Amino acid sequence: MKIRVYYEDTDCGNVVYYANYLRYMERSRTELLRDRGISLVEYQKQGILFAVVDLSVKYRSAARYDDLLDVESVVTETTSITVTFKTTIRNQRDQLLVEGTVRLACIGPAGKAARIPQEIAGKLQVA
């Protein structure tokens, strides 16, 4: 997905503030799930949530105000309870700026870790 860097995303040096990359990564994961027919809103209504349990980010180079970024997420691993995504963020010159890995755990209606519902698990297969 493409994301434009706005002034509000940057620090006083017009460089993207580091935490905003996490927002870009989350948007990309959400769109990947949507593309696979998984509506997080519908599952949330059933009390099924996904919480970040592990996160690793490598910052390689800075994005700047008005850059157009390409943010791509892929599923790299699934278990009965967790799903792991890898996300890369590149600039218009295809330079790798940031790469991150995030693991989400399924949380059931009781607020504890739960098995990923089968209808979701089938759509999360590693590509």
C-alpha cells in the first residue's frame, strides 16, 4: 500500500518520527487482513481481538516529509493462537527504510489467549 508522509508525521527535522512507522505497519497489516476477507470489526463484535505480543523493528534509513512510501506486509507464520507478519517500508527509489516483524495473539471473549477461529486461520495461510 502507498502512504504519503505528511508534515504531522515528522519531527522538527522533517524526518518521520520513529513511532509513526508502527502506525504505517499496522495500517498495512489491517489492509492485508481486509484483502483476505477478514473484518476485524466483525470479530471484535464477537469479542475476538488480536493483541501485539512481540515486535521487532530495524530502522535503516529515514523517510522525509512528502515522501511516498510503499508499505508491504506478509504473513510469515501462524500457530493455533498467533500470527506473525513481516512488514517492509520502502521509498520511491525502492530503498529499504524500515523492516519489522510483529506477532499478534488471538484474545477471546474472556480476555485470555484463545485459538484463532478456523474461518480466520484458513485465510491466514502463509503465501
